[in-house]
Amino acid sequence: MYTLDSFLDSISSKNPGEDEFYQAVKEVTEVVIPFLNEQGRFKDSNILERITEPERMFIFRVNWVADDGSIQTNRGYRVQFNSALGPYKGGLRFHPSVNLSILKFLGFEQIFKNALTGLSLGGGKGGSNFNPKGKSDAEIMRFCQAFMDELYRHIGPETDIPAGDIGVGTREIGYLFGRYKKIQNQFNGVLTGKGIIWGGSQLRTEATGYGLVYFVNEMLKKNNDKIKGKRVMVSGSGNVAQYAIEKLLDLDAILVSASDSSGGIYIPDGMTKEHFSYLMQLKNKKRGRIHEMADKFSGISFLENTSVWEIETDCDIALPCATQNELNEKHAKNLINQGLKLVAEGANMPSTNEAIDVFLEEKVLFAPGKAANAGGVAVSGLEMAQNSQRISWTRDEVDERLITIMNSIHQQCEKYGQDSDGYINYVKGANLAGFIKVADAMLAQGLV
Ligand code: NDP
Ligand code: 2IT
């Protein structure tokens, strides 16, 4: 028999100071402990101790030379968390805040997210405390090469397949892939998120944002509702936010916010296609700051150092797409007062546990990241499948598969999370459905 408090105490004493990892474990174990205690097959299996311990972790030094000739040293990581369902799979994050706790939380979440996709994918995550902001293209390349000089020995198309995350997009994947190919003398599917002409999949760039909106569509459909005309708040303006916004505009939603780490923008009448194409240029070509949207367009205001979740405006749907713990209890209560009915996490763990409690108590439809943002890794899995067969599917084929996968994740959440009154508790559904698959595979494979 497990008790939540004593299990969580053991997690904090084994992993001191790892607050984000503790938070991610808490969210999963709150849901699975009652289930585990009822299931004879897990008796005496030590399954929770096993599943919360990474199979392997690497921490390494990364030396590189800046444009001014100075020598720079960063720390690199790869957490290979669980391979019960397939090779380790998960992104790389380059951000100054990166530490072991953050990568363990991300790797832990990834295990269950990947299980929900139904593809053969284990869970992992990696990255570095390298700060890409303000770096020249040549510096980014030298850093990526130095990072791969160590990482290459731990990864491979049948072992561990990294991809992008915060600070890592097609440009970085290109430099990482080029160096891997040079060292190993092999052109293979060791990384996903590659450019279309050199082994990438159609729609991988768009997949997380599009998948998020497909999932929201399913949530609304269950309530005989649709996206058209809804007031939607998005945070972030990176890969996930951009393609969520694009799909929302296609579906005639009224998109009222976006942000970056310097603050938020508020667009009371909703973002237009003209605003959106400027945002794409600004963020992807110029690598500029979000306040430039307000400088350019009169209908947009910039709120410096302010979270979008503090904006006072009517809001039906909130899609946090920036980073962990950006949406707290106070934000949750404000949003509910402003009419909020649905939250779906584009980012990983953007809502604090206290915010989630508020959403669930108030019966807001709340989809955690491991369900709602699984579209990215799902299309990464499809990229791996195409690479193995040395073929490429069309955009329509990939889109169709992505929709099927997001719908199937919704069905799993419904199966395991629907209460007697019909309300779907997506936190319960996603965590139970993902956990059961991984735990059963671990039991079947014995003590390894
Ligand atoms: P990007 O680097 O493309 O964009 C990140 C965005 O979030 C930027 O607008 C950035 O602002 C903002 N941001 C990042 N860190 C902070 C911070 N500490 N405080 C405030 N704002 C911040 O990353 P992605 O869009 O790829 O990732 C966003 C989220 O989605 C992350 O949680 C990631 O783990 C998750 N995710 C990503 C997937 C993918 O396929 N890329 C798949 C599934 C989940 P600024 O530019 O100023 O730093
Ligand atoms: O958090 C995530 O799911 C990702 N960053 C994508 C991982 C992947 O392997 O595509």
C-alpha cells in the first residue's frame, strides 16, 4: 500500500531541492496511488520507486569560443528516463534557467505524454543552461557543435532521439544534426525536427500548436460547442504559441494576447492575419521583442514585465504556451471571474498545482500538457517512422495522422477521467491512461 504523503516525502529526501521534479511527481502520484492500491498486479512491485528513478542521466561540460575570442563554459544534460515503450524520446532545452530538476520534471512528464500518443516512444529530455539570446549565428553553431561532441555517444536512432524545445528550433537541430553526421559518418533519424529537405517531416514545426487546437476542438465538441467566436488568451510567442495562434485564426477565434519574457501584448479586438504575419517575421526572422507589435499597430498595447494572465478582459479559453509555473492560483481565480471555461496547456506544466486545484474545483475543462501538447512529439514519432522507411508523407497525410492521435488521446482521457456527472477530469484521465501503459510494460519486462 502506498500513502501519498510518505511517498512524496521519499521523493523530496532522495531529490533535495528539485522542486519542479517534485511537483511533476505529485501531479501523477495523486492520481495513480488510489488506483495502484486497488490493483493486485502491482502489489510489491515497487513500481512507483522504479518509475520515478531515471534509468540513466548524463551531465557534461560544454566549452566553446565566443565571437570576441573569449572561452565560454556551459553545462549539458541528457536524462534518459524510461525506455519501457521505446527508445528515449524528448526535446532539448537551451535556456539559462535549465538545471537537473527542470530536465527531470520534463523527462518524467514526457514518459506519460509519449505513452498517450500510442507510438513506440520512451521518455527523455536534455539541454543546457546556454542562453541563445543575443548570440550570433556562428556562436549558436559553435555551441551546438560542442554540445554534440559529447552528446553523440549517448544517442542514436534506436537508442535516444532528441528534438527541440525552448531555445531549440530547426536552426539548432540543423547544427546538431550536421555535427552528429560528421562524427558518426551516418545520415539517420537520430534527431527530429529536421528541415523538410534533409529528413524532416511535413508539419513537425506546426505540430504542437496545431495539435493543441485540435485537442481543444475535441474538448468543445463533447460539449456541443466550437472554437469560432471564442475569446482566447495565449501566452508565449515561440514555436508552440505561433502555430496555436495560426490554427485559432483559421478557425475564427478572437485571439487577444501573446507574450515573451519581457511582457505581454493585449489586442482587445483580436489578432488579425496582418498582425500574425508581422509576428512571424518579428520572432522567426528578426528574433525581435514582443513590444515591437505594439510599436507597429495602434490596436495593440504592450504591458511590460506583466503576465498575460493579469490582463482584465473577457476570456473563454486560456492556452499557456510559454513555460513552467507561469499561471498561478491568483491568475486562475481572475480568469474564472472573467468567464473562463477551458484551459489547455501548450507548455509543459505552465499551471501550478494550486492553479490546477482551482480549475478542477470550479469544473473548468482543464487539459494538462501531457495530453494537450503531445502533438509535437507525436509528429516527431511520425518523422522517425518516415526516416526508418526512407519515405516522406504529404502534409495532408501527416495532418490526418496528427488529428487521429489527438482524438485518441482525448478518448483515453475520457475513458479514465470521466466522473459520474459527465465532467471529464483530464488530469486524472491523462495520468492514469499514460501510467497504466508504462507500468504494465515495465512489469512485463522484468527488473531491468
Ligand atoms: P520557444 O523557445 O520557441 O518559445 C518559448 C516562448 O516562451 C518564448 O516566447 C519565450 O520568450 C517564452 N518564455 C520562455 N521561457 C520563459 C520564461 N522563463 N519566462 C517568460 N517567458 C518565457 O519554445 P517552444 O514554443 O518550443 O516551447 C514553449 C513551451 O512548450 C515549453 O514549455 C516547451 O517545453 C513546450 N513544448 C514544446 C514543444 C515543441 O515541440 N517545441 C512540444 C511540447 C511542449 P523569450 O523569447 O523572451 O524567451
Ligand atoms: O515537450 C515536448 O514534447 C517536446 N519538446 C517535443 C519532443 C519531441 O521529441 O518532439
